[in-house]
Amino acid sequence: MPKLLQLHLIVFLLALTGILGKLIDMPAPPLVAWRTALAAIGAAAWVMARRGVLMPPPRALAGMLGVGVIIGLHWMCFFGSIRLSNVSVALAGFATTSLFTAFTEPWIERRRIRPFEILLGLIVLAGLSLVAGSVRDHLAGLGVAIIGALLAAIFPVLNRQLVLKRHDPMTMVTWEMLGACATCLLVLPWIGATSGEFLPRPGDIGWLLLLALLCTVFAHGWHIHLLRSMSAYTANLAINFEPVYGMLMAALLFREYEGLNIGFYAGATAIVLSNVLHPLGLRLAKRRQG
């Protein structure tokens, strides 16, 4: 299967997390805590079944746990944004990840900034401005989503550095999910979550398992594997299709299109445009270098 098609299948699964987050009736920190705990167990079981090495070297372990902290904060922002607004607004805010990645990836990997990536990031920013102007009642949710997007621009770059050192993707998922779970558990006392809010309701258990195993263990393990052969920027820019898939699903399931106007969809179109233009920009850059 072509890598680009694989990546878009991952993006579809990631977009499904927004739908599941809407269906699961829990505050963001306990929801993420359960998601990551179940995902850590599932990933560890996969590693052990394949007789893999579950315990990485100490330095790599620290790196994976650190990435997990960022992922935990990122997901709490994501589900918190859905609670404050809706699935479509949250996904549109997270599409600004490519703008931040245009700066974070060169900084972390110590390479020069590519001008055309900045240009595409600005297109995303223009699209976001249209989205923000059309959803003024949801600006709090949009702001939380943008903070989460900044975090999302960091951990794929760090993950790519780890996977290029030949660490097993599922081992990485195991320890990163443990780091994310610990972060969420530390946040719980600060939000005053009661035991009733922390424990999932019977109707939420199936959704949580789907979220943890399909949208986390499978999707993120697959995504980490693909990072061996593509840049974090390319991966994140493709992930900007997540709002498109998520909005379509939200429109079908929750009829969210009734509360969104043409400005919102114009902004979403600008985000899609940046995805279409990115491969062309990479080809032109390679031709100039060649």
C-alpha cells in the first residue's frame, strides 16, 4: 500500500477520536487517563506476544516518557476543546499544527527553515482566521485547540528522532502512553474530579476500548513506523486532513453543519489547500537542489 494512502488511513482513525471523545461522557483528564492506560496495556501485550524488548535503554526510556507527557497534555487540550466547543471547531484549531511544525522541526533537527513551509503555514493561519471569525461563541475551545496544536508540533519531531534510532514503535507507544497517563493522573486533583467523573459509565467502556486500541495503539504505532521514511512536517501536514474527515463525520452524526457558516468552511478549504500544495513544494525544492 502506498505510504501516502497509509498515512491518510491513520488520519481517518485520528479523526475518529474526536467523534469518540464526543460520545464518551467524561471530563478530558480522566478520559485521556483511561485511554492511555488501556493503550499502554494493549501495546505492551503486543510487544510481549512478539517476544520484543519492552525495556529500552535508560536514556531512550526517559525520552519516551517525556514525549508521553507532551502527548498527554496535547490530548487533554483536544478533548477539552471538544467539551468547550464542538468536534469541528476543535479539529480546525488543531490544523494549525503545520504552522508550528514549520518552526519546531528545523529547531529540533537543526536544519534551515524552508520558506515554502512557512508560506503553507500562513495559508493555514489565514484559514484559521476565517474559522475564528465565524465561531466567536467557541473562541475558548478554539484557543485550547491551538495550544494543543503547538504541543502536537513537538512530539512527532521527537518521535522521529527516537524511531530513527531503530527503537520499536510499539515499545515507544507503551512507554509514551504510560507517561501520558501519569501526566493526566497528576492533573486530576487540580480539576477536582470526583470518583463518579473518573470511572467510566457502562455505555462508555466499549467506546474507550475502541479509542485506546484502534485509534491509539494501532494508529500511533503505525504512524511512528511511517516516520522512519518521512519528515514530521509531511506527516503533520497530511494530518491536517483530520478536520475534513472529522467534520464530515460530525456533520453526519451530530448535524454540526447547522451551526457553522460559510466562513468556517472557507477556512477549512484553505487548510486543505495547504495539504495539496505541500507535495508540489517538496518536488520543486528537490529539483532546485538537484
